[in-house]
Amino acid sequence: MSSESTINPEEMSLDELRTEIRDIDRDIVELIARRTYVADTIAQVKASKDLPTTDEKQEEVVMDRAGENAERFDVDANLVKAIFRLLIELNKVEQRENR
């Protein structure tokens, strides 16, 4: 994602812009995969320590951080928080299934 400093969208063709979106989409999926892997590792640690799957305090920290990051990058905070809610719920479902 460091390529954003070299991109001038006004000088790009529609195909080039679509290629850029494709690359960004791939990066997003890669980051979701990385996040899921770490969340799975957290689930293993929780299971080994007999901790509950849900940690509402930590979820609140994650949601607050998501909102702050959204504001930092001038993205709609409600949209970003909705995406993070979905990611958290998906991770919790996986954690429950793997216990």
C-alpha cells in the first residue's frame, strides 16, 4: 500500500484504476487472512488458559481503535466499525467451533 504516494488518479486510465482497486482488494483479503490467523492463535491461548471466548472489554478497545483509524484516514467511522464488528463476530464463531 506504499504505492499510494506514487499514484496520481487523475493521470490514470479506467483500466489502470481498476487494476489498482484489484490490487487493493487483494491486500485487504491478505490482511483479513493475517488477522484471522492471529485471532485463531489468541483463541488457542484462551482455550489453554480456560478463558472465555468473548472479551467485551477487548472488543470495545478494538472498536474504539477502528473508529480512531477511520477518522485518521478520513473514512466513515460507522462503516469501518461495521466491518470490524463483522470480523469480530466471525472470529468468535470460529473460536466457538474450535473449542
